[in-house]
Amino acid sequence: IFEVRLASSGAVYLIPPDETVISALAKHGIDIPSSCEQGICGTCITRVIDGVPDHRDLFLTEEERAGNDQFTPCCSRAKTRTLVLDL
Ligand code: FES
């Protein structure tokens, strides 16, 4: 389990192990554009301001992953307790 904090509002949302970030945030009315939901298309890429993503997509390059400043919320998760997103 990890949590996502929105930079704009400061609101914090828990992301259960069996739910994606996109799906968990959608339940609170926060909609992130998505398409493939499988980490292939890159549509859902979201900027990460703090925390370390656990990249599970096939879209970002190794270099982009290592930057820790963006991730694909349709499938990727977090290595840190909190991810602060530019939302
Ligand atoms: Fe396609 Fe996330 S929706 S990579």
C-alpha cells in the first residue's frame, strides 16, 4: 500500500494493492487521461514531484525511469510510502 498526494490540493489518497492509481483517484473524481491501461501507450504519463515510482510500464526509456520525475499511473506503483504528483 502506498499513498498519493496531489500537489495542487495537498489531498492524500491511499492506493490499495489491488487497485491502480488511475482507478483509485477516479473514485474521488480525479480523472487522468488514459487509453491502453497497460503501460504501453504513454497517454497517462503524470509528473512526479517527490517520491520514487515503481515503474511497471513498457513505455518509458531507462533514462526516463531513472529520472524519477514521471510515471504511468495506469500500472506503475511506488517504491516510497508517498508519491507527490503534479495534479
Ligand atoms: Fe497507456 Fe497508461 S494508459 S500507458
